[in-house]
Amino acid sequence: MPACECQPTNWKDRKAYRLSNGEVELITLLGGGHIADFRLCASPINILWEAPWPTIDPHAFNPDAHASLYGAAPIGRFLSGYTGHAVVVGNFGMPSESEAASGVPLHGEAASSEWKVVSVNHDDFGCALLLEVALPHCQFVFQREIVLAASSFRASITEILINLAAHEREFQWVQHAAFGEPFFARDESSLFVDVSRAITWPLGYEGHELLRDDAEFLWPNAPAISGGTVDLSNPFARDGTGFVAALVTSNDHPNTSAVVLNRSHSLAAGYTLDRACFPWITLWEENHARAYSPWNGNVRVRGVEFGTSPMPLGIEHARQTRTLFDTPVLARISAHETLTTSYDLFVTKVPATWKSIAGLERSRNGLALRNASNEKVRFT
């Protein structure tokens, strides 16, 4: 058996594939395509958020049987399967009434459909998995290839979107990634992003708002509804609250990234972003605010969702808005066109003395994290 592996597996009673190269391992689900687990080999810490409720394959969601557990469709269909990193293709947020009536769920078809395995490869040089899902409402085909090179500490992810329609389509494309405990923990972890402008969500948080509505701010200090500011680089500041905020990434940084540092475990993990495709980061935090199913008042999760759109307000709102901070808020694909993007998901150990991340650099030899003292950790 080669050092690098890509094999079918079972993850919490769901069909999945596990990729490993001896340094890191990744698990992706066939139901919804979610990246459910990413960690250093032999580490007990999944750097991605794991849903605390028992999930199911979302394409098996039945409103009569499952609405009481996950909520009614279209929301329940997405939440029934969601964990870790989902992909949004089509609509970021709720579908329109007509879309919902035709079965389109929250955050689009891809994250609630069954994905098919196109190819599996593994040898001494690495491993790769190519998955595909059909999106009939949008008339798209979506593919994701995950590659772990031998001895690498990152997963290189390439996504391909094919428009089968004979006309141009407007759409939203967002990586609905989320971090959670124990990796992203209060008083232990911080988030570092390259941001030029930021604004809070205009619609509160179901009566449990941490932040003022529709207020522009300078990252990371956002205006709190109770007065003063909240440092959003640190998670879960106030129990019983939640928030959504939109950040436009800085074009002054050629290596745009979102990095979480866990000081207690001396771990850094995150994403390198394709800013040309994904200029926006949506921050979402649920901190014991939602008492109804499936949240049940016991969930802590921070979404760091990078994509074409700033907020999950749906495709119609994006069409009306067009731009925010002089940046487009939706994408277009021409008739029969194919769009391709790529990004990295990484995790690495850092020195125990590190308290912050000052930047991420990319070179032909790999990546390098830098702290405020200009010390560097290099990895491939």
C-alpha cells in the first residue's frame, strides 16, 4: 500500500472518502460534498466545525420524518447534512418562493445533493479524488478535485463549474467553511484575515444580536449593540448571541488568506483564497443563541465563508445590489462556459511562543506563515 491513500470510508454513518498523505488527512462526504474533517495525522483535533447533532445525507431529507429534527425545508434540508465546509452554488441564502417550491434548498443544490465519484488516484507521490454533482435547477455541473501531495500539509482544491444552458447565468458561489471547538475556542484562538472594508448584517440575529445592524467598521473592531466594540478576531465573546458581517478582502495582499491560530495547541490552519474569484469573506457566528432544533442552544460555530457575495441574502438581493464597496456581489457564467478556481486548506504546527499571525506568503517552494516578529514557519 502506498504512503498516500484515498479510500472509501464511513464518517458518522455517512458515506465518505478519506485522503491521507502521512502528514494530514481529509474526509469528504458524498452526501452534500462537505469536507467534514481535516487534521494532522494522529491528531485528535479536527480543525473544522463538526455539527453536534446527528446528520444525515441531505438528499435523503424527508420533511415529514425530519422537519422536527432539522427544521422545515428549505432550511432543514441543508442543516440535516451540514458540517465543516460546504459549497454554495446558485443562491447564497434562502431561495425564492418559486425556487423553494421546486425543491431548491437553503444555499443551493450542491450542498444538499448526492455527489458522484469520477476518479480516485493514489501512489507514492500523492492522492487525488475527483467528485461531481449535477445541479438541474441551475443547469450546471459542478466538480471538485482534492489533491494531497506527498509530505504536504495542505489540501489543494480545484473546482470546476460548467454551464449547460444556452444562455448566460448569474449566480453565487461561496465556500461555506466553518471552524469550531476545540480548535477555534474562546481565549485560545484568533482569526487573521486580509481585509480592506467591513460591514455588519442589516437584519439582526433573531433577537440575539451581538452587533449593531448595517454598520461599517474597521476590522476587527465591530460596533456592539450594547455599545463599544467587539474584536471579531476572537471568537464567542458573549454567550447567547450571534452575528453576520461582510468583509471585502484587500487587493493589496497578493496572497489573500484566512488563518486561525490556536495558541494552546500551537496549531495554525486556514485557507489561501483566489481573490479574483472570491473577493468576499462572510463571517457568521452562532454562540448558544438559537434554542430551536437542531441548534438547541448548545452550538458554537464561526463561519469564515469566502466567495462571490458578501452576505447570505439570496440571489435576487444580489441582483438588485450589484456592487458593495465597489466590488461585485455576484458572478456570471456565459452560455456553455466553464469556470475554474482553486484554493488551499492547510494545517501546521507553529512555535508555542507565537501569539499572532502577521501574514502568509506563497512561493514555488510552498507556503510560509509569519508572526509579528517576522519569524516564519515554512511548509509545503
